[in-house]
Amino acid sequence: MYHKEKSIQMKSSASALYNNLSVLRIAPRSLTYFTVVHANMVNMVSASWDGLNYSHRQLQSKEANVATSSSLIMQAAWCVLPSRDILVLTSQKGIQMYESDGSIMVYWHALDTPETQTAQAVFARGIAAVREKYICVGISSGSMLVFDVPIKGSNITLSEVLEEHKESITDLASECSGSQECIADMVSADDSGNLCVWKSGEDFQLLNKIPGFQMSCSSVKLWKGTVVAGYGTGQIRLYEAVTGIVHAEVNAHARWIYSLDIAPFSGLLLSAAEDSLVRVWHLTMTPETNSVEIVHMYNECVTDTQICGAKFCDGDGYAFAVTGYDLSEIIRYTQV
Amino acid sequence: MSMRTLPLVFINLGGEMLYILDQRLRAQNTADDNTQKGVWSDDDRKRVMNDIIATMFSKAFMEELLKPQDLYSNRALRTVLTRLAHASIMRLNPASMDRLYELMVMAFKYQLLLCPRPRDLLIISYNHIDTIREFVRDTPSVLNQVDETHRKIIEVYTPLSDGEFQLLRQTLLIFLQDMHVRVSLFLKDKVQNPNGRFALSTTGPVPHGTEVPGLIRMFSSNGKEWKRWEFPTGGSYTSSIRVGSFERFGDRVIRIGTNMYSVTQPEETHTSKNFSQKANSEPNPLAKEELNLLARLLGGMKVQNRNTETGFRVNLFATDQEEEEAGASGGNGDQSFQVINIQATQAVQVNTELARIAGEFTGEPEQTESPEGPSNKGEDLLAMMDELIEL
């Protein structure tokens, strides 16, 4: 179904972090941006579609001048809003937001660090753009910060703090089908596998809470009202977002899942785990029975690699890219 | 990231160090090579092991490690581990220490990567503790310290969630990123590829708590399963085996973290640098905070005061002739396989604040003049860490 393309070389290797790849497709300029986190910095590569031009940029974690281990970046992801794309970096120190090409930092939010060192790690993780104007970021305490983003400029403000999760946030996802009919706008996941389903607005409203089973949910997506969640046990589960009804359960991987992605136009699902495997699935909605079906399509084994990021490069799922721990390349695959 | 890495780092890295030292000191004892000027007796070996273990598992040292804190930098960690290695009568010169550190670190990286579940990092740590306990079983006072520490570790780590263990593991993996030193033992067993990367298999038992991949189940809205089918997995997995013991004693089941050197008695383990390692000399100087932490940590290390003997200088090769040869060959082991130029000199006193602090706690003079009396023991033969594979 897919074959391997020429890999993109990065300036440094990928770190073992959940969802460690973000892709932004810029059609007007025939470019695709990729970002991958390496310890306290982010590798950003822009690749032209003709495969001839590559340019690199590296973004540093703010306050990276102190001992390396205290300013690690947990995640980097693009937030696509109607009028602008914002690159968000979440670290142990706080949240950095840049204009899409990473050239200008437009916003910095420092995390509250406790006076005395506690055993609880402090960091931000989980990034999602919600509806037209919000960027949500998760925190290790379980809180989520909702930022209000203007059409342009740096007047980004903290609009709300959502306190629902008790464990560290692992991932956030917003409804990606583009449909305006869906009630649920965002889903948040935490280290105990609990999922919260939200409706956005001036005050975000909790629509549903889907309990976990003490197993970390490391990656989550929301598509056409269906939550797709990947767990540390290697399982993928599909839930109906607003009711919490389980549609399907897949024993997908032999190790911890690190990344999920959905191609919204085709319903293709990508899953990647520490077991070196990337799998492609197809989701179909059956409105009559109000169910979602998941069918396995394809496997790709990235030999001797614990995969940490996998994303489709376009809305149809025609191509996807993969990163692995200790690998300094972004491996790409396209449909045959 | 994780604030709980240090105790496990020291138990595992320190454990690997002890495995290597134990094997080498035993090898000296049984070596047929008569060119050695002296051998380490069983008593000497036990003394070295006891001293190092007593220091590592001392109450003060462990208490310091157990405080929630960020992982040290590479440099800081190496400094403390070097101090540990020198907690007894044995001395290693910088090059030997380099090789020892590489071996320790690559073994730990391998263990982290192959750890089935993040929580099993505890089993790996307990495997190290189990063997350490064996090393000091004849010394009740030290054995007691090891037991106490084990109890404390169980108390602190058992309540952590799987997510927290994964964060801990991720923190350590970031720390060990980009290290691809090849270890002959790993290459021989095919667990490491010639390019320095570890082999990850897609066969075997799944971790406890994970189902064998391959099954899709569909449920109706009332929770009943209405369809199931299988998909090809591209690997060949079997059900998980039983869980190992997380108590002080018991069958650990998982073998990762046990002493792999005890099996390879006669053979020496070599390391070689093919690719340039992550730069030790980062422009990032040790922050003042780290120095303070380190000073407290070193302060917690009580080194036995052996006034009767001074430290023994360590040579890296069996004969003086080999030493000269090694000194003569140049190269800096960049991209190709080359014998790294090794200086068989005494440990150079690093003129830093740390060394001063460190020096305060040895209770011995730092300069290692030629020892008298049982001087032949000083010509130590931890040569295995310095020979390289030439392919």
C-alpha cells in the first residue's frame, strides 16, 4: 500500500517522547514543515514538494542556559487556526508560541514551579488548536490552559484553566473532520487513561468523562465525534465521544503506543509504537447502526527502532512520516 | 522531567560497574599470564567490592539521591561514579575510567530499551541489587546497608504509576541519546548492530498486561461484542510470561540487569567508538546549583580510611612493552576503527572545586606515589577496557 521514500535528515536525533512529530502542509508554497523534539531543542525542517530544497532551523527551549536536564521540551506541535498557524513548544519551564516558520516568538507562558522541589515533575504536554480561536495546552498537574489567540499579533491571553484531570496530561486533540455538526470539540487524555470530552467556548464545558483503566493513554484523536485512544498496553480503543460507548477495541501493538494520527478526508488512522511497527487502519462510520468500524490496512516495520512519532503528511493520508528514538532522520512513505 | 531518576541510575550504573570490576579482578586471579607483576587476591577483590558497595549504599549517599531532583548532567554523573570507583584501594586512570563508563552506560541503555514495561525498570534494578547482595554476603554490616536501601527503594517506587515510570524511562533515554559505543559482548551476542544500535526484536512474549496483537473486537451500544476478526501483525508474539517479584526477594523472571559478565569469564569485553560520541565538553559549564548538589552528594560518601596503604596506580596493559606500544600509536578514533591512544598515567588531579571537595573525603593523599611493600598489586590490569576491536 505504501513504499518508502527518501528520508529527510535532521540536525539531531529524536527524543523518546509521545507524539514526537508534527507536520504542517503549506500548499500555497508547496512546502511541508516537520518538527521533531531533541532534548531541549526542536528540529524544524522545511521540505519542498519537489524534493529539491530542504532548510533547517533549530529552536531552543527558553531558559536553556541552565543545566540541560531541567529545561527539556516535551512536545512541539502546530496549531492550525483559520487566520494563522502557531507553532507551540511545551517544556518543563513553560509554553512558547511562534509564528509558523519558527522565526518569531509571539508568546511565552511560564509554568508555576513550586517553592520547594516536590517529587511531582512539572512540565507542559498536550497541544491542540480548538475551533477558531483557542489553543489548549496540558500540564503535568492535570490542569489544562486555554489560550485565546487573536487573528494576528502577540496579544495572546490565558482565557481559562480547566481542572478536571488529576494525573498528568499526555495528549490533547480537537475534532479534525472539519464538520461543524459535531458537538464535541476537544478530547484530553491523561496518565491514568482518563479521557475528558469538551465543548469549547468562552467557558469550556465538560461533556463527558470516560474512565481509564489505570493505563496511560499516550495519544488521542477526535474524528467525527469518535475518540480514538492509544494506550501503554498497545491497545487502541474507539469511543463515541459524548456518550463514552466503546465502539471497538484493537490489540494493536506489542508495546507502548507513542503516536496516533488521522487523515480526516479519508478516515485513515496511523498508529505507531515502541514495538517498531507503524500500522495503517481505516475507519468507517455506519450511521444506521451508529457504529464505527476499524479495518486493518497495512504494516510497516522500522527495524530496530522505537517509534516516537508518526503523522500523515496530508488530509487524505497519501503520505506519512515517522520518527524514532535516536534516529536523525524523518522516514517518509507514500502510497503506491 | 522525572524527579526520581537518580537512585535507579546509581543502582543500575553502579551495579554494572561492580559486575565489570568483579569480573576483571577475578580474571586477574586466574590468569595464566605470568608477565603480570602481581595479582589481586580474593581478599583484595572482596575488599574493593565491599568498599565501593558500602559507599554506594551508605545511608547518607542514598538519602541524598532519593531527594526529588533533576537528573545530573553527564559530566556530574561521571564525576560521582569516578569517585565511587575510587572508594577503595584501586585506582583507574582517566582512560580506563572512560572505557568503564562507556561499558556501564551502554549496558544500561540496552537494559532501558529492552525493558518490557516501564515498571520493569524496577525489576532490572532489583536484579542489580540481588547480585550486589551476593558480592557482600560475607560482610554483615554492608549487607545490612544494601537491604535497608532495597527496602527504601521498594517503599519509594512501588506507588508510582505506569505513566510516571515511562516518564522516568524517557528522561533516562534522553540522557543516553546518541550514544552508540559498540561493545564486543553485545556485538557477539547480536544484541547490538555494527552501527552501534541495539537490535529490537518483533518476536517473543508480550509484556505483562499487554495482549498479543492481532485482534479487533467491535461492540454494540449495549456493550456486547458483535464481531471480531484478526489482522496480520508482521511479528510473531506470544502471551506474556508471569510477573517477576517486586519484593526484596523472589524470582525476578526478567533476566535483563543480571550479571552478563560472569558468563564470559575468559573473554574480555572491548568497546570501540565508531561514531563520535555526544560531546562531553558541552559549552554548558556545570551550573553552580549542580556543584552544590554534587558537593552534598560527595559529602555523603564515606570512604573507608585506609591509612596503612596509599592508592595503587593502575596500568592498562599487561607489560611495559605493550604500554609503550600503545603510547606510540596515534589516532584519535574518529570515524574509523583505531586503537585509541592511551596514556598510562596516574589519575590527574582535576583542579576544580569538585576535586577539592572530593579530596576532603578520601582521607588519603590524592597523589599516588609508588607504593611499597605489596607494590606489585599496583600494576593493575584492567586492560580489557582499553583494547579495541580492529575490524
